[in-house]
Amino acid sequence: MVKELDVRLFDGEELSNRERARRLVPKLKALADENRAILALLLAERPRTVKELQEATGLSQTLVSHHLRPLREEALVKVVPRGRSNVYALCCEELGTPVRWLASLAALTPEGAQACCLSEEDPDVSGTAIADRDL
């Protein structure tokens, strides 16, 4: 049984594939580094200071700040001053855009939805869309 995904890229906005790619690629590039992905995962748990991120990752303060920069530039994280520190938090809405776009790739056409790769070891080969399964 195939389930349809209710995925909207931008409400009320029709975008060309070129425009979709132009908007998607910078966000994916910002997340494409392992250290930045770790920082995003830590910030998904709760907002943190650079010091807390440093302690959680073992990275230097300079390196944590270096990796936060592209995430900030792409609005994937926001920063709020608190005393002498800055608190970083994940911007779920901004992060949701590339996730929704990637999830929508398979649902663009019925053929695309049926062509999705499922592992032979995957216990759910019924055609259930990936967004409907636990990741």
C-alpha cells in the first residue's frame, strides 16, 4: 500500500527546479560537515552555549564557533545573547525546509514514489513512504 505525503515546499509558491536547487544546496552544504551535523544534533536536544557545545564535542572554542558560522548564515541556528555568552538554538522551521524538500523528491510523481529504494533487509517493503516510518 502506498501512502501519499502531504508535503508543501512553500505555500502558494510555484518554484522551478533550478530555484528549488538554488535554495536547497546552501542549506545542505551547511549541514554536510560531520562536526556541523553533530552540533545540529546537540542543538536539537536543547539550546546550548559555545562552551556547552565545546564540552559535548571536545572541539576547541574556535572550532565550534567556526562550524556554527555556516549554520547561522543559513539560518539553521539562531543565537540569543545571554549575559556574557551566546545561546544557540536550532531553527526547526529552517531545518524543516530541506528535510521536506528531500522527502518530497519521491512524491513528485507516482512513478518516483514507487521507485524509492528500500533495503532488502527493510522489514517494511509494503511501499509505505519513508516519512511514515521511524527514522
